[in-house]
Amino acid sequence: MQARLPPQFNMLALVRRIQPRDSELTAAKTHQLVVRTRLLSSFDISRYIPIGSHARKTAIRTHSDLDALVVVRRNEAKWGGSIVSSETLLRRVIFDLRGRFPHSDIRGDRQAAVVHFSGGQESLDVVPALWARFSGTRPVYDIADGDGGWLETSPEAHQRFFAAADLRSGGKLRGVAQLLRWWKYARRSPLPLSSFHADMLLAESGVCQGAKSYGNCLYSAFRQLSSRECRPLRDSVGIAGLIPAARTKPQLDLLVAAVDHALWHSQAALTAEALSDHPEANRQWNIVFNDTF
């Protein structure tokens, strides 16, 4: 009897499998609510804006942290008539959250107060911000630059930009962004790829537009990253300046090597698929995702 060949690798099935669990979404809403309630009672806040992968609906199960932009009114950030440093404002937020969550690990991470819930299994990055200006109809905010100064951001504009690109792709863009995240975490130590960089690169490049499979879109994403050598991306929205893929040169070198490895094997997988060699295509995609597909 002829041996039965394994089925063709189904990238759509993987996209469905890596969606956040209902329990994770419920926990995310709860964490956002309790942190928002605390900060509203402690600071004069004009807006609390969920941002990041959950806001763009590109979160994946187990590995997507929460992010929120907390817009503090300027009177809360003044000392002696001048605006304090972003580092000082961040320290104030960290100190206040430690008072509300004494049993949680809370620390600063350049731009955010990171609150670790459930013994570190879940976290929420709280990014303090000040309203800066309007750019057209888009609100622009100042957030910490990691060195005590300020830099501009407009998460609502970025979310609209990403959503419009996803619509043009027929809804594939979000799935490919999730596949990139799954690839990022498919190893003992996650690759140092900024999710914001990846999402904006996908949205800007148009790699998911047209009659293309998820596999072809993912290959095109790796090709984009590789051809640019993961260099910082100029913000298409025109607010955030340059958006780095990784923070340090060693991290960038590691990321470029991983991207080139994934590009080679994803191309091999697509070639095998074109030849209807499904076992080989499966083997190559399994290499890309480090045995986690």
C-alpha cells in the first residue's frame, strides 16, 4: 500500500490557531480597566488609549503584551513653571502603580512603566504622554525618548494607517503580521524585532495586496526585511521619524541573520509547493517556524 503523504501545510490554519484565547482577551480587558481606574484616581488624565498589537488586532496567543498611552494633562508634568523631564514623569507613574499593585513587579523600560501580572505571565506597558499638537486632524503626543527628552507619536494615526492597508489587502495583512510575531517567538529567546516596525513595514510595502497566499505574503515580508537589512523605517504617517527594527547593533545583526535564514527556507517551501512536493514544503515551513507550526 502506498504511504499516505502528509497534507499541504495550511498557513490559514496556523493563523487561526495563533489567535489570542478568549481567556487572554478577558484578562487583557481586566488589566486595562484596573490600571486605567488607578491612574484616573491619581493623575489628571485627558485620555487613556489602548495601543500596540491588541489595538491593531495583530496580537497572538501567549506572546502579545498589552500597551496603553496615558495622556497626562500638562499641569501634572510641571515643576516650577516648567515641564519636567520625561524620565521624571515616568518615575511618578511607576511609583504610583507600585502603590496600587504592591505584589506585582513594576519597572521602567525606557518609555513605559511595565506592570507584570500573574507572576510575570502577563504584562501591560503604560506609556505616559503629553498632548503636543494636531497634525491636520491627527492628535500628536510627546512620549519619553529613553534619555529624559521627548519624541512625538500618534498611535491613532498609525492604527488608521494599518487598518486601511489591511482593508486593501482583503484582511490578509493582520494575519501576516501575526505570522511574523509567531516566527519571532518560535525559539527559546524571542528575536529582537519591533512589532511596530514590522506592522508599519507591512502596511507601507503592500506585500499583502493582490491574489496572494499567506505563504507568498510572508515570503514577501521576509524579502522586504532582508532587502532593507532591517534598517529603521521612515514613518509613512510622518510623525514618528525613524522606526527602528531593533534597539542595538548586536540585536540588529542577529535579526538580519534570522531574516535571511527564514527568507531562504520560505522560498524553498514555495518552490516545493509549486512542484506539489507537499512533504518538502512542510519540512521547509517547519524550519521557518522552528518546529512550531
